[in-house]
Amino acid sequence: MDSTAPGSAPRGLDVFRRGWETQVGDDVFQLPAFNPDTTGDFRVKGNVAKVHGAAIADLHAASATRTADVPGGDQDLIAMYVVRSGSWTLGGPPGYGDQTVPTGQFLVRHLGRLTAFDTTAHLTAKFLVLPPSELKPLLGNRVITGPADSAEMRLLTALTDMIHATVADLGPAGVLAAQNTLIELTKAVVKGRFDDVEPRMAPALAQAAKDLADRRLADPELSPTMLARELNVSVRTLHRAFAAVGEQVTAYIRHRRLHEARLVLAAPSGRVSISELAAHWQFADGSHFTRAFKKHYGQTPTEYARSTGAASLVPNPHPSGHRLAESA
């Protein structure tokens, strides 16, 4: 759904609403009426996946939005808001004040009816709606908030990204399984812990570890131990999760580092030395890097750079270091 494209205005809201109703439908979440003050410049795009009785929306709002003061309409669902940038202010139930979800935070609550909300411009957020049967007894009237980068939220985010990438290829049983895993991980968010021996968690745990590793590839502390600590699991559990998807943690880190080094070698204006690449991507020295690179790609770094005609390897600026090591 995208109402930000040129020519969408002034029908931006209509474009977005039509996309939502086509892809999700009112049976999961009914879009409320919006305040006319914000419909004239309604620039919002989203990637939405319907997962059985649940839905996931990754939203990017270029313009501020605001609903009508009393949207009306009964709902019975669990809603989660995960804000990466901007803020999302939610109308509270009678007797409670508004609740704002700021950058880097999440909020989970039960919705018995549609409530007013407004979002800032330049909002980036994830919005989940889930069936209430298993979650409502756990939540009750509580509103759960916390950091969007908690261990449980990392797993849930990884799972939603996986669902977005694969849901179109899933059969009915796969879609139902995806919904059930969403519910289990939402329970973990509410409880502040998850069952690390639950087999359904393994793919999400492995993906969350990969996402975290990808952001810290140049960190000398990156290791299975560090990833396990950040995700609040044992190292054994992390290895078991990778094994379940046919991979190894250390091999994943090494291959991703080699991939990034290869991109540097292919850069048009790159001028690097073997020792610089080795040090940056946390290989013991130039010889170890060269051997690993050749084993993975079938060429030494120098051979690969020459074959691309892009980057040029320069002698190591430190006389005591390795100078374009070409060990087999």
C-alpha cells in the first residue's frame, strides 16, 4: 500500500484504505475514520501481511495522521505498536490518559473498541494485530511497554520480517503455524521471557542472531557468546537454533565478513591492503584472511580484485605486517 506516490493526493487516504481493505479486510482490523485536517495530505505507505487471524504492517508515514476524536466501532483484538522513529499517541480507555509510544519503544494492549490515535510525520513503525483468545487472559487490562530492542522483541521482529518474505509462498498450514508462532512470541514479550526450548522459536532466534551479527560484523567482540548474551539465551540454545536451520553461528559470521570484504575489493575507487581488510573484519592476520577468502570464493583477494578491475590492493603501510599475502 502506498499513498506517497506522485498523483496519489488528494486521494491518498482512499488509496491507503483501499489497499488495506483488499489485503487485510475489516475482519482483522477496521481502519477508523481520520480527521479531515490530516486527510488532505495523507502520505503513508506500508507492507502488510495477513496471517490467518492476525496481521502485520510495516508503516512509513511521511505526513502526520490523526483519527476522528471518537472513531467508534467495536474490536476485540490485541494490538502491538513498535516505533522505530517518530511517535504514535494512542487514546486510552475511559478513565485513563493518552499513551505515547516514542522512538525505540513498543506497546502491547487489548483493544475492545476502536480508539483515537495520532502519529507524527516521518513515522517508521510496525503494527501488529493478533486474535485475543490466548493473549487477553495474559494481558488483562495491563498495558505492556518496553524497549524495541529487548531480546524478546528482537525475536518477534525477526519473525515478522521472515513472514513478510515468505507468507505468499505458505500454504494454509504454514500460515496457521506462522500465526501461532507470532502469538507465542507476543506472550514472551508480555512475560519478558521466552521458552528457549520451544522448537517453533528456532528460526526466529537464528534470524534475530543473524540480524544482530550483521549490524556488528566489524565488532571484535562479535561471537556466539556475545549474540547469546544479547538475546538472553544460552550459547547451547543459540547453536541448537542455527542447527535447526542447517547452519553454524561461526560460519555465518565468517561468511558475512568475507562477503563485506569482497564488496570493498569490488568498489570502483577502493585502495586497500590485505592487512587492513583482515584487521577490519577481525581476521587474525593477512594470511588467515587470504586463506579464508580463497577457500570461500576460489580466488585470493588479489586475484579477485584484478578480475573485477575495480579495486587495487596497495602494499601494507606497516612494514612489520603481511604484504599482500597469497597463501593457498
